[in-house]
Amino acid sequence: MDKCIKSLLAGGDDVEIIIVDDGSVKDNTAQIADDYAAKYPGIIKAVHQENGGHGEAVNTGLKNSTGKFFKVVDSDDWVDAKSYKRVLATLKELDRKASEGDDELDMLVCNYVYDKVGAKHKKVIRYENVFPKDRMFTWDEIGHFKLDQYILMHSVIYRTQLLKDCGLQLPKHTFYVDNIFVFEPLPSVKNMYYLDTNFYRYFIGREDQSVNEQIMIKRIDQQIRVTKIMLDYFSFDITDNDKCLNYMIKYLRIMMEVSSIMLIISKDDKLLAKKEELWQYARRKDEKLYRKLRYSILGWTVNLPGKVGRAVSSRGYRIMNRIIGFN
């Protein structure tokens, strides 16, 4: 956390850093937060609350935010100093133009880096073939997303008021809510901007990290819960922009695939039954949406029948993981 906070302090008076102490009892988070707030009273706020999980920490940060734009940075991660300055300069310039009558920016997207333990080559997720660079654009101008290019919490900065206006409220005591954080505001996003800079450093590789494969299987009920919340939120009339709608459907395909493949590789009959239940939940929710999810390449690959089909699905996942490098 100390490394994370120090990287953010490079923003000086242009930023407001809200440290949410989510009921920590086994470390010095509360004291560290208070020490930083005392040392940088004009920049850092320390907020203490009973444990509510990652989602409630984000809710609290948003509630206490007075900045024009809102970025979530996990305490394991940090930001690149050079890119940070470029991001802040861009946001200030776009805000100045908006005050003079230009369109307001709703969402800024930057690259992020998988800072994986033991990896010599740090994989960078870029969007240069998806978004126009260094100018405002709309959904109508976006290109095709590759499997590893989806917009994640690591890559996105939202306009604060947009998040508040769309009523974003993440569930308590639930992992993987970062998907909801990115997903639900999308229909409200009109104007976007892409900076081709490696801004966010995503530390990955701790044995107890939520994206560790075995941890994901252990917490699969929470992954399923998040997926169902996103299914419930979606409707075909949620936006009148076809490209935004199609992107949201693709996002749901990824969520269904992640939940399904974790259930498959668990090799647990009880968990395999949950896979079928999840797909039937999607079907009950909306037959049209179910067909778009189920009869896609991803939907087909995680629903191959029998033990042989599951073995093929698992093998395909392992191969893709080596190629793409996701967890």
C-alpha cells in the first residue's frame, strides 16, 4: 500500500487520494492511512469503516469523492509516474475545453501492465486498434476488441458525476465487483478518450490473490453472483447505441465463459451442476440474450457435452492462457 500511495502522490494538488480502511485488523492499514492523511491533509483523506469488502470500499470512495474524475487503484498496484502526468494533463485540458462549451469527457481509457511475479516480459494491454488516439470519440468510432482487450477497472477512469448519476452501487462482501464497476456505467458513456500510455501497473502473482485460479474456484459462488447481477442489469433497450449494446453482450459472454471454465476445471460434480444452472438462469432472464451468449464461439466451447467435451474445454483454456497470459 505504501508503494501505491507514493505513486499517487506524484499528482500533487491536482489529485484527491481517498484511502479506504475497510475494517483492517491484521495489519497497520488504519495507522498508515491516518499517518498519510496527517502528513498530506490537502491531498489525502483517510476513511475508516467496518469490513464491507472491495465493493463497499469503492462505494465509500465514490461517496467521499469531490474530484471531477474517479479512478480506483488497488493497494497492491501502482501507477507509472510519467504516464500519470500525461493523464492528469489530458484530463485538465479536456475539462478546460468542456468549461468553454465542448463536450464533457465521460470515460478515459489507458493501457495497463500485467506486473506478474517472476515474469521477465511484462504484458501490456493496449487499445490502439480499438480506439482512436488522442482525441474525443464516441461508440460509433470504436473497432473490434480482442479477447484480452476488454475495458477493465485497471484501464478506465470515469467522470465522477456520471457514476453518481447512474446510481452505481456495488454489492458488499463480494469479490470480482470490478466487472460491475466497469459494466453498469457504459450506457451512460457518450464521449471517450484513449491515451496510448502504460499508466496502471497491475501486480499479479500472490498465492491468495482473488484472480488465482484455485482461489477463483473456491470463490466461484461470488463470481456467479456478479455474473447474475450483470445479467439482471442488462436489457436490449438499455441504450440506443448498437455498438455499446454489442460490447455489453460481448462482456457478458466473457463473464459466462469465466464462470463456466472455472466450474469445469474444478472437476467437481456439484460445481458442474452450477454451470448448467447459470446458463438456465440466463435463459430465464432473456431468451434472446441467452441465444447470443450460448450460440457464440465462447458459449459453444464451454458447453461441449460429456467428460470429453469438458476435457477439450479445459485444454482450450490452458492453451489460450499461455497465449494471452490472462489469469
